[in-house]
Amino acid sequence: MGKIRVIIVYMSLAIAYAILVPPWETPDEPAHYRYVADLARRKRPPENPKIIRKGKFCEDYNFISSNYEWYHPAIGYFPISGLYALIAWLAPHRLPAEIPPLNPLFCVSPFEHLNMFVHPALGLINTWKNMWGFLILRWGAALMGILVIWAALETACLLDMKESSFLPGSLISLLPQFIFISSSIRNDTTTNALAALLFLFSARLQYIAEPQAARRQIFILGITAGLGLLSKLAFLYVFPVAILAVWILPVPSSEERIRNTIRLTLPSLMFVGLYYGLYPEARAALHHTALELRIHPRALTWDYWRPVPAMLIELFFARFGWANVALPQGWIPTALGLWAIGAALTLGQALTLRRKPESAPLRRVLILLALGEVLAWIGVLRYNLSQFQPQGRFLFPALVPWAILGTWGLSRLPRTHRRILSITWIAYMGLLNAISLLTLTAAYH
């Protein structure tokens, strides 16, 4: 499967998911849409709407239909907001202005009454005919996922995965939850793309021998990291990968290592400093975020954490809607098992590299990827100390490490074994997507 074919498969699935999932029926999409519209209109970060949540989330229409995601940095919404502004100029009536009313049965039984909102019985074609601007925004968001897949494919080539270099990108392009989230309106899409580029640029840096070229790569890495920090604060957890990527370089002196660190952090700090210095709304949002991240006492109990691992894994692979459209049992554990086999092979093969001095850059990259995966988990677990949100999508900034670590070991197997395992994995993920699309179609249509 060539690179172009991998991307075509992903975009075909993203287009299908965007069409099949009714408007607003992805997590927090109404609030993210409000942010996009506000940013396009004001040309600056939104202000606090000061609407306090009252009672159960699924019954509080005033809160759900507001921009309760206002506290996120603006860069994560910037690409979709630009597309929104273009559509608003060309065809403003094809962009919805109001959020539909809540479905009162959703709160009673969300696994039986799947839609949080009441949708007019227009049928699939007429729904999008009347608001195709919203659909184009979803497709525009899905384009950001191409950068994640491309970064995985390029990183695989760097690591000399040979004919298996298509495999990491293919796994991401066939990961149902990634496609579902990427084909909705939100800031995750930009954050995931910038995080994927951070891993790619950090890996490339390990293979650059010429000092001047390495300095340029570090500067580009610093710009990427700065933009990432302004896309979603969760990016902060993978930022240390960029710092380590600079520090583990074989440089002639500690002074050069310090200069490289400055080259990395200066553009990052410049972007962050300008953003928070220019916009008082951004400073208010940062203060609000600090308050929201206070550790909640209930998070220090076993009963609180007991359901987290299973939910986190399920919401990483395939669970849709407002986390209430689930696949039949058995599909996700099998997908996790395939990844675990691949990760075990990678670990075993990586241990043999200690005896090969020529593999030093490869070892450094694998260390960076492993660190990124660990940091992503730490970030999610830390967030859950404040808010019960075992959302698998919060691990998506580390999709490139997840895909590489689960497949690199396969590329070192004998050709016959490599082909059998690769075909099995791709076929299974394709089947998982078919089941997911059938589940969505049955649930919503």
C-alpha cells in the first residue's frame, strides 16, 4: 500500500464518517463550533461566556449550546476558523446558527436513545443539503489527519522499515476513533497534527550530521512546538520530547548543547509570550485552566479509577457518539492484542541494538517515541485527577509513537512472517472499520 493510497483510504473513510454521524453528535462539537464561529467573527480568542453548568450535563441546554470550550488556545481552531470565515462569506445560510434542542430521552438512557439532540426527520441527503457548510468544516478538519499519517509514514522510512514502512501510517488511517474524531469540528485535529510533526522532526534531527542543517531543524522543531503549545495545553505533555531530542544529540560540547536548547525554546517561548501578552482573553483562559486542573479529592479513591483503563482503551480504538455508541464485544480487545504483539516484537528487537554502534540514531529515535507514549499516558491520567474524562482521543497526540512502536519490530522479522503479520493486522483494522461504519449506520439511520 503506497503512501498516496494510505491517504486516499483515510480520506474516503473520513468523508463517510463525517456524513454518517449527525451534526453535533460528536463529543463537545457544539461548543467547538461556537469557538470556531467566535474566532472567525472576532479575529481574536473568545471571551468567557460566563455560563455556569447547572445539574446534569445532558440536561443543561444553556451550557451545552454555549462556548464552554472558550479556555483553549486559539491556534488549535485557526485552520477550521479560516474555512468557516470563507464559507460565511460565500454562503452564510449554509452554516447553522442555532444548536437543536436536547433529546430528553438521552439523559434517561443514552445507550438506547443515542442522539443528544433532536434532529428534524429530513433524511441524510436533505440534512446536509441544508447545512453543507457544516459538512465542509468537518471535511476540512479531516485534512489535518493527513499530516499525522504522513508523519508516521516518514518516520517509518527514517527507521528503515523497508517494505513495512507503509504499516504505521496504515494503522493510523484505519483507526476508527481517530477517523471519527478527525472528521468532526474541534481543536484536537490541529493538536494531533502538530504533535505528529514534533515527533517526525525530533526523529529527523537524530539523522542529521551536518551542524548547520541540524540547527535549522532545531529551529523548525521549536516553531512547531510553540504552535503546538497554543493549540491545546495537553500538548505540553509531549513537549519534553523536543527538549530530549536536542539533549541526546552527539555534540562536541555542553555549550553547543545549551545553544541548541536555546534555538529550540526561543521560538516556542516567543509564540507563547506574544499570544498571552497580546490577548487578555488568553490570560483569563490560562487562569481558568489552572483552576480547572486542581486535583479533586474523589480522584484519590480506587472506585474512581476502577473503570478508567477499560474506558480509555475502548475510547482509543472505537466508541462513538457522545461515547455511547459501542462496538460488539471482542473487537477492541483483539485490536489491542495485535498491537501488544507488535510492541513486544519491537521491544525484543530494540534490545539487540545495544551491540550495534551504527544503530545509535535509531536507538535515540525509539527512546524518543517511547517517551512520547509514556508522557501521553501521564497527561491523560493527570487530567483525570481533575476531571473524570477517560477519553482515548487524549492519547492521539502520541499516535506516531503508538503506530511505530507497534510495528517496527515486525519489519525486522523474516519476510514471510513479516508479510503474514502485516496483512493480518491491516485486514483486521479494515474489518474493524467496516464494523464501525455498520454500527454507526444502524445507530443513526
